[in-house]
Amino acid sequence: MAIDKQASRLWRGQIRDVLNQQWDPIGGCPADEYDAYVGAVATMLRDRATDEALMKYLEWAEAVHMGLDRFDHERASTVVASLRALAVALVPPNSAVGQKLTESDQEMRISCLSISRHVT
């Protein structure tokens, strides 16, 4: 089955928007400032990472990768909740973690992404 590249770009764009608008630990940066994190976050969401794992990734990004001396857990919790909402459209809720998706799960994933494109 072919990947719906337009839906994938849209979904990654939604992740980018969350990182830029809700996370933005540096503050007032250009739109592409956090693009380096979008792929990892998308992969974590696709693979059903826990909220704790997402929080740890954001904390690593701020404290280690960016070298900032602060981490706002409340802000990160809001970001994780927004990211999780995006993931609902990507990952069928009844699929087991780590299980290879069936063709029908993959079709559902693409359908959900296509629907979200029209809703947002």
C-alpha cells in the first residue's frame, strides 16, 4: 500500500505547529526552529510511546540538546496532551503496542489522516 505523502506532511505539520505554538522553550523562534524534533516525535507517537517517554524526550531536547537550564513540566504536559490528541487520528486505539499493523489498520490510519486534513 502506498503512503499518503500529503497526509503525512499534514500530520507532521500539525506536530510542528504544536511544538512551535505550545512548546517553544526558547521563545519567539523562526517557524523551522524545532523541525529537528518533529520526526522523532512523530515516530514516538506512531509507536505509541508513553506520555512519560514523550515528556522525557522533551526534557532531553531542552536540557541536553538545547542546553537550557529549565524545564517546564506543566507546559510539557500540555504539549504531550496535544500531541496525544494528534496521535488518536494516526494510531487505531485497539492495535497492540509493538504489533505490526495489518493492512486494514494501515488503511484506517490513512483514512483518519485524510479526515483530519478536512477537519482542521
